[in-house]
Amino acid sequence: CDMAAVEDMVHAWRDKWTFDTPKAGVVSTARASLRELQKALASSPDNVELLLLTGLVAHYAYNVDVEEAYDAAVSSLEKAAKLAPGDYRPGWFLGIHRCQASEIKTGMDRLLATERLISPERLPFGFWDDYIVCAIVANMPAHALQAGARVLKLKAPPSKERDFLMETA
């Protein structure tokens, strides 16, 4: 799976492609990585880590307009959630996927449920950054501000995007 090399380009959908790497190459990488993971899932359908990786790669592929990746992300992440109900990652990944796919209420509900699953201090700052994005889109500024405070406590690296979102909230 070659997605690590393009992860910062596919973390979110972009209206305008501003990267030096051509989008067509990133789309090709995303499609090939997703196909490779789905093939691996055929022989290990109950492997939670593989389901999570497949769901995340499918989410990234969806963010570069690979339409068929939407369902792959949802099915992989929902199955991972059923197999590992105490793991916060399936809810996190599915919540942000739904939120970025304009299913704001469903996505935010999933993130809220994930927030209640384990102690908020145990959730990584990446969760809270994604939570902030979805909370802003869901018009829940108090939740965004609370998540921003949690990120500060975790001593996350500075982020201009986070600062902008906190100012917006």
C-alpha cells in the first residue's frame, strides 16, 4: 500500500488541486492501494487492522473522487466496529468519512459516540483535529472549542488550519 507517500494530499477533499504531484497519479495510487487491500481482505475478512487500513485508504480514495471508494470505506469500517466494539478507531474513521461526505449529522453522531467510548485524554490529537472540522461544519462551535482545548492539553504540534477553525468557532 503506497498511500503514506500521498496521505497529506488526500486527507480531505479539495476543490482545487494545489500540489506539485499530479492528481491523476494520486488517484491511480489510491485505486491500486485500495484494490490491493480489498484483495488481502478476501483471505482475511475478520482482520480488524486490515479492515481499518482498507477503510482509511478507501476514505482517502474517496477524497480524490474515486466514487466507488465510498461504499468500501463504510463497509470496512462498520465491520471493524462490529469486530472491535471497544476500539475508538472505527468510529473515528467512519465519523470523519461521513462528515466529509456531507452526511454531517451521521458523522458527528459517530464522533460523539467515539468521544464517549473511552476517556477523552486517551484519544490522539488527530481525532480531535478531525472532530473540530466536523463540529464546525455541524455548527457546533462549543464542541469545536472543547476539542481545541483538548488538543492544547495533548501538546499537539501547531496547526494553522486548527487555529483558523478555532477562530471560526
